[in-house]
Amino acid sequence: MNQDGRCHGGPDRAFAARWDFSTCANAAGPCPAVLAAVRAADPARYPDPDCAVVRERLAALHGVPAHRILLAASASEFVQRVTAVGGRLWPGPVAVPRHAYGDYAAAARAWGRALQSDAAGPAVPALRWCAEPSSPLGDDAAPPPDPQRVPTVLDAVYAPLRLHGPGRWQDSDRSGVFVLHSPNKALGLCGVRGAYAVAPERAGWDVAAWCRALEAALPSWPLGAHGVAMLGAWASGEVQQWVRDTRPRLAAWKQALAQALAARDFEVRASGTPFFCVRPPRPLAADRLHPYDIAVRDAASFGLAGWWRVSAQPPAAIGALASALDALSRKDRP
């Protein structure tokens, strides 16, 4: 955990699990085509600082003009930048979902901005965060009735991993907000950093001024050669089809994981993604699985004390988790 309370899945300096249920990465990855592109990237050269080719490819993927593509070093970097820039252009509180990615609130605190719940009634925020689908719950919240009224970011990082059906946001809703994308999760390549946002087409605030300010605050060369390679490959039809083809496998793994946990009296919360939240039948610290080389994500930092977030994994990993839980149950038996 970072000093400001941010908490993330995946390894830390003390522990890297063989069986890692703690991240939301696509467990069917890495995507072979993108992995090949990343390995072929030349790290000895500077990439194009404007990433013009990547911008054009991403614009074509989303059917928008290239000027609406805002590059980012990562999704977390964009969270920090839009919070900082927004505090100057439109000062005021930041609204976050009740259960949400911790970096939204961490960025607000870092820039001295007040926080409010997205259920704060008539209070109007100066920056609003939404997610489709959300983490940790993996559900789709309905868009606000006026998405374009105030500067809003729709975090769509996990949208490619939605297992069934479309989300609740329509194209008309998305056209009035920033839509944030970070494909490394869907590609199973979390170690490669790179993200982008699609800027609003129009809104009830000065979109052009925000885009100019966000571009001005972007560091030189935000993407390394590997990030450029990943984003360029992400825009291809072959890679988009690969992601779609992984969903049935992820759905089957998710069902098997949920069944294994339910059989051990865990409360299993429904989700529309390969990741979901569960509550052990009795308090069980997540780090008690470490001796079994297993990691799960403690959901306390999401406001869900006593719950874990887990993600669909292959059968061998599910078997290892089931065996570890059985061993702990025997150990804890009076």
C-alpha cells in the first residue's frame, strides 16, 4: 500500500503470487499479437513524441477525429492530470462512486480538492467520476441524467472485459464526457503502461480549453516504445477479435471459481465481468493465503471491509485456491 492509502492488486516488494486472483487482468492473455509487437519495439530510439500514427489508429478505432484522442502514460497518470488541470479550470469538489478505484480519491486529496459521494443529492461537483463497468463490483451504473453538465470522466478500462451484453451508457451519453481507456488489462499485459482518453464531442463546458490544458500538462514522451507498440496493436481488428474470443473462456473460469467459493460457504456477489467480490463465511485475512502462493485482493480500500475481489483464473489456479481454503478451514477448526 502506498503512503497515501492507495492499494492495488498484483505483486509488491514482499510477495508475488504464483496464483494471482488479485488483479483484473485478462487471465487468458497475454494477447499473442500484442506481445509480439511489444517484443519487436525498439527501446533504443525515442518514439515519436506526438505519437501521430497511434493517435490516428485509435481515432479510427473509435470513429472520432484524431484531435479527440488524448494520450496518457497510464490510466492512473490521466487520473492525476485531469484532477490537477480541472482544479484550475473548474475549482470545486470531486464526485466519486461509493465503491471505486482508489486513485480517484487519492488524486483529489493530492490536489487539495474536496471529495463527495456521487450520491450526494443536489450538490453539483466540479469533476465527476463514473465507471463502466466499475471495480471492484464489476457492475454497470446508469449514467447521470446530465452527463455533459459538468466535466465528467467515464472510466471504461474494463469495458472490453464485459462478459455479456452492452453497458448502460449510450453513445449520446459518452459523447459528452471524457472516456478513459487502458487496454493493458484486457490484453493481459499489465506491465506495459499506456492509456488514452476520448475527449467529448461537445458538452456544457469549454471542452476545447480542457483539452488544450490537458495536452499542455502532458509530459514529453509520455509513452515509451513498448507503450506505443501496445496501443498501436490494440487498434487492430485482429486484436479486438482476440479479446472478444477470450470472453467465453473467462466466463467459464468465472463460473467455476464462483462455484468453488460458494461450495465453501462464501457469499458471492454477481458481476458482469471476470472479476467479482466475495465474502468468506468467517473473517479471513487475505494474506493468510500467501503461504500457499495465492493472492486475492482485500476489498477494504474499496469500502468493503471483510470482502475480497477475485478474478477468473485457469482451472489449476482455482484448484490451488480451493485446496488452500480447505487447508485453512481444517487449521482453524476448533
